[in-house]
Amino acid sequence: MSGLWALLASWSATAQRGGPANVFAEPVQERSFSRDIEALGTLEPNEQVELSLNASDRITALYFDDGERVRRGKTLLSLAQREQLALVESAEANVEEAARQLQRVIRLAEADAVSESELDRAQRDLDSAEANLRALQSRQKDRVLVAPFDGVLGFRRVSVGSFVRPGDVVATLIDDSEMNLDFDVPSIFTRSIQPGTAIVAETDDLPGEVFEGEIATLDNRIDPVTRSIRARAKIPNPDQLLRSGMFMRVTVTADPRTNLAIPEEAVQPVGPKTFVWRVTPEADSLIARRVEVELGQRAEGYIEVVGGLELGDRVITEGIIRVREGSELRLRDKSMLSPDGPAAGPTLSGGPATAGAAN
């Protein structure tokens, strides 16, 4: 504390002599600002589907377990196939027979032994047989359930031997590689958040974990009751820590920007206006000039400067009480307030040699 006492003694002596005012000053610098919007949301998987079949029959084989991760196209179960296989084989035989009949009629037509109508009828029979075969093959595929996308399965709801009907749910499959976070924000922030706006989310289910993502889309309407709009953010989930249904706290980093900033203690409100004292080199001295400034957002002890100052300007942060318009200044170094700082004496002054160094 010796540096602080020395500084106070120096200020007192200066006040008695009427010399330059001892002040601390800091340069105007650039800092990052943004508008943080807080909300609450619920997680949903990127894709979710209740798996079911289009056919009715008894299950003959299962190829998955509860909670298993599967790849797209993996066979999950199959129904009894004997009758369907027999129908497909019969249809294949009909196609082969219709093809032979068509070849025979073509040869006869080349010898002018049959009419054009006979040739058309043979072609029509082949087309009909092939269409019937495709229909039976499609119904055969409906008797086998495959995974429509990569994901993780929920609980199995059937067993081998179970009789299923169209629409009966076999299991639930979700894609949790990326999660959707739906939340509501007041409609006044509609212009501040757009697709691509960054978000940060936390949940009490995973203490200490912070998840980053970005807004993917906004709803196409504002709720007329709550005057809010629903937003959906995408959060990568490579470690599968996030689960569907989790309740999360969301912070939206809206309108990010870099702008000039000064310490809050440098600002002096006077009625509806705000001012700062700028350190201005004039001749061989440092002079205080009061400048009106236009301010923006506050963040971490600094306040955004929208107008009135330029990068590199210096503003007085402490010692303002002794400063008047045109006052001569002596700049002090804040390191003297540190226990390890200099015991006394200025590091910058308004004299000829030091004024240049202060610039």
C-alpha cells in the first residue's frame, strides 16, 4: 500500500500547489460485444421414427437388441416368407413363359404367319407378368424391416413368434449424432437472431458440460399469446452425451461485433448526455478536454463507444474530481498501486520529455 499512500500524498501536495492534476488514464481499445439472450429449451433427436411393417404375419427372426446402434440398411427383423417366396417363384415362372411365347410369336410374325394383334397380345402378356412379379417382390420386401438411417434403437417391443399387423411399433430409432434444441425467444429479438447465430447450452443432467451449436431455423410465425417465436438450434453430439428430452438452459450470442470500448469509470453522465475526459497533447503539456460520447452495451467492466472517440485516444479513469476543462494533467502509472509497484513518483507527466512518451 506504500505506492497508494505516496500517490495520495502527491495528489494532496499538487492540490496545495495548484499544479497539474494527477490522474490515471487508459487508451480507447477494441473489444468484442454481443447481445446475450437467455432461454429454456428441450432436446429432440435429429431424426426419430417408430419402426413398423406394412404386412401382417408372424415374426420368424430378430437381428437387433435393445439400445443397439445400427447402420442404415441393416436388417432388423423378418416375417414368415414361405408363402411369399412361393408366390414370387410362381410369378418368375410366368415371366419366363410369357417371354418364350413372345419370342415364338415374333418368329411367326417375321414369316407372316400371325397377325400384328397376336404379337401385341404376347407383348402385353409379358408386360403384365413382369408387373405382377415386381408387385410380389415389393410385398416380399415389406416383410423385412431395415433401418432407414444410422442411429440407436430403443426398447424392443416384439419377440420371435409375435404376430404383427401393419402399423404395430417394433422399436423406436433415433439419430442422435446431432440434436435439435427447440426454445422460445421474445419476438423483439427476431432481427437479432438468424440461422447461423451461435448458441451455448447447459443442463443439470450433465454438470460442468457446455455444448455449443448454432441456430438452424426460425418458425414462420409468432405466437400471438406469448409474443415469442420458436427457434431450433443444432448441437453436434459426437460423444452421444445428449439425450432426447433433456431440459437445457440456452444462451444465444446475438449481434456479435467488435467496437471501441472504454472502462465504465471513465464515463460521466450529465442529464441525458454522457461525457468523458480525453487526454489531449497540446504543445508540451497534456490537457483535459471534455468530450460527449455515444455509448452502447456494457460488458465485463467496459462500455461500448458508438461515437465521440477514436481508437488510441486516452480517457481519464481516476482523478476526475480534480479535472476541469483545459486542466494540465500528469499521468500516473497504475502499477504504483500494486504491492510490488514503485513506492512513489509519477511514471508519466505533462512535462516536455514525458508528454511525448505518453503519446
